[in-house]
Amino acid sequence: MATPAAASDSRSYGVPESVGVEIAAARAAHAGIDWKACPADWGFEAPIQCGYVKVPLDYAKPFGKTIDLAVDRIGSTGTPQERQGALIYNPGGPGGSGMRFPRRVTTKSPLWVNTSKAYDFVGFDPRGVGHSAPISCIDPQEFVKAPKADPVPDSVADKNAQRKLAAEYADGCKARSGEMLPQMTTPNTARDLDVIRAALGEKKLNYLGVSYGTYLGGVYATLFPTHVRRMIVDSVVNPDQDNIWYEANLGQDVAFQGRWNDWQDWVAKNDASFHLGDTRAKVQAQYEALRAKAKANPIGGVVGPAELIGFFQSAPYYDSSWVPVATTFAAYVAGDTQALVDAIAPDMSDTKGNATAENGNAVYTAVECADAKWPTSWAKWDRDNSKLHEKYPFLTWSNAWMNLPCATWKAKQSTPIEVGAKRGLPPVLIVQSERDAATPYEGAVSLHRRLAGSRLITEQNAGSHGVTSLVNPCINTRVDAYLLTGKVDAKDVKCGPHATPVAPAPAAAKSLAKSAASDLPALEELPAVR
């Protein structure tokens, strides 16, 4: 293997990425991480520490251009004898930051008390995200500006207008972040993960991945099966090559409709609290009336149908959103327009938050467009989404426009790797709810089949995204046992659902509307393939 000095004169010559990552990992292991107090504006309190890990932009050119990846950590809380190493986290996206993970220790999250005794909790910003060579596709203030066009088209002209916006977005990605785009792939992020492992001084990886983080974990397990010590994947992307990513998004549309129906059934069951209708059909009629009014005259001047989708889709994503979304909706129907505007309207003064939102969307687009070849025929997009919209109207067109930039992408698109590992991989723990909207259940079954020796825990009759963050002793005890001992059950496990959200008492529902929006998950805590 060439040394850095010997190879530096021939940095334009490529090597296989598998060789490049070995070189980068050896370099990182030697350099380590210069841990320091986190910058004040990053928002991470002591004793969390921050640092950087240097990785090649292109692993085929390990002595070429490098980028710095931001990482943070908090040390294990147990005795030296209890410590088992570092546990690295990815929340999904693609485009999500894992840097809040160590705060599960500082905030004393009860589900992670046992695990934090054994592990340092380590988060990182993946390439292109946050503090790790962030990419951008459009001015952030323009990105968040509202109201946007109704995603459900009424005419060919509406579709053509959306097609134009998508093409312009793809062009903006090329103009603002062109050098990074070909390298924004999941395999490269998996290689980055291995370099971070080495920089931490870890011989093997302990990893928790949620949503897109499960695909990252599956790719890592494929590329580096003997480097895995413990791996939990939660709410699983179907890694089938023909599912990444066009078909995955079509599958989301079907699953979101099912979970939207579940939420409406719950709202109807709790009509005494919300007064939105005592059947799903009546709740849907209220939603359609709201949508029609927002289309005709955006509420507060800023909330149109597109903004409503952005708000309401958190309910099928997360059970924790059921009460605040229903409460805000109920307040609007009862005459409180401001509660809805406050919950949905962009804060144009929050330039930092707006930049984070734009960056997250840019990375989401860049990774999905770079990972796979997308259909370039508008006729196919139109046909597939028009057909889906007939039965699954909640998210279909909104999701289509979000991904359409990939049809006119101006950078290299790869072929997804065949995810799977048989030799050298220890048991992987897979956790999945049956009615997950963002990552349908079939994804967990597919990954389970591909990773020899893995175990699948199914949360039955449930559909919240990100199961390991929920209180369900049947699951929580097995997650702890796996991380602390490496043991899995002799066979797959089926668990009952976590507790259904409790609607507020009828008299309290109206008074809760003012605070409902603050109860919604924070942007950086939404681990989702969006």
C-alpha cells in the first residue's frame, strides 16, 4: 500500500474505493480526533465534546481533496469495567444530523440509561450535512417561503409548472454544489462511517440507524461485514436494488394513506375532544374543506395546500404528533385561525433554522439522485403518480414533486449495491412497526432475509416511525439486552403495540391549541426518508 508521501504526486490516479477507504481509515486511526468543547452556536452542552474527522471527497482518490466531518460524543456513564466502546447513531433523512444523539445522556432519556453506562454516545453530520461540508441547492429563504403551489395538479399547466420548478432545483444543486454531487452516495457515507470508527479507535462498529439510517447500516454491513460488532436498524428502508429510490417513494404513498386513515379513525373515536367528526369520512371532509379554503385564499396569507401537507403528514409519521396536530386542527375549525398559522407558517427571521431545512432537503435530494438511476420519462412519472393518486391521494403528488429533480439530475447516478451479508457478520437486530408510513414493513422483511443471522422484532398493530425511541418494554428490554450482551432471541419476536396517544379531556382540548405546535417533534428529530 502506498504511503501518503509516495502517492501524493499521483493523486489524480484512482484506486478502487475499497482500497481508498482502507487508506483513509488507517490515516484516521493514526490522527484520532481532537476533542474540544463544542462551539457555542452548535447548541450542545458540556460534557458533550465536538471534533472533526477528515475523509476523502472521492474514495477512488484517497490522496486527493478531503472534507471534514463533524462528530460529537459523550463518554459512557458507567465504570471503566462496564464500558464497551462507542455507539454511533444516524437518524435518517438522508439529510438528518445525528449530532443530538449524545443529548440522550445529558437529558437523562430513561430508555437509554442502561446503554449509556456501556457506551460513549457518538453523533455525526454525514457528508454534505450541517457542519460537514454542507451542500445547498437554493437560497434558504426562498426555499422556506410560503405559500407554495398546490401539489395536487388541476391541469397539464399545473404539472408543467411543477416540472419547471423541479428542473430549476436540479440546476441549482449543480450550480451551488456541483463538485460534491457525484460523491453524495450511501456507499460513500458508509465508507465515512468506517473512517469515523477508525478515528474513534474502535476495532469494530456499534451502530444504531433509524429510517434511511437502516439503509446506511445495510450498505455498511455489506461493505464491511467483519467490522460490525453490534448493529440495530429501526424502521427499515427496503434495500432491494429495484426499490432504490423511485419505487420506494411510490410505496411510501400507499403506506402514508393507510396511516393517515389510522389517525383519522383515532380522531373520530375521540370526537368528544376534537369535534372534527365521529367517523373517518367526516374527519376527511373537514380536512378537504380546510384544504379547499387554503387553496382559494391562503390562511394568514401563507398557509396553502402545500403547507397543510407539510404539517399534517407528521401525524402519520409519528404517534407523538397525533394530539398536537388534531388539537391545532380542532382549534381552527372552532374559529382559531392563528393557532394553525403559528404552527405552520415559516419563520423568515430564523435564518439559521431555514438554512438547516434547505440543507436537509438538498442532501435528501442529492443522495437519492446519486444512489440510483431515475426514470427520465415524464410520461412514466405522470402515469405512475396519476394512477396512485386515485386511491392514495394524501401524499402522492407532493412526494412526486419532491423527487422529480432526480429526473433531470446533472451529475452521475450510480447503481445501488446488492445489500446482503452472510460471512463474518454478527447478528443484526431489526425493529419495525407493522403500519409504518415512511418505511413500509416489507423493508424489514427484505433486510432480514439479506442479513444472515439477523433477528426481527415486529411491533404489531402500530405504525409510528422510529420504534426504539418509544416506550414498549417488549422492545426496550431486548434492545438493552442486545447492546449490553450481544444476545438475540432464538427466533423472531412479535410485540404488542406501544400505548396509543391519549386525547385531551374535552374541556382541555381548546386551551391546548396554543401550545400544540410546540409539542411537535423538532425538525432535527424527524428521522425519516421524507
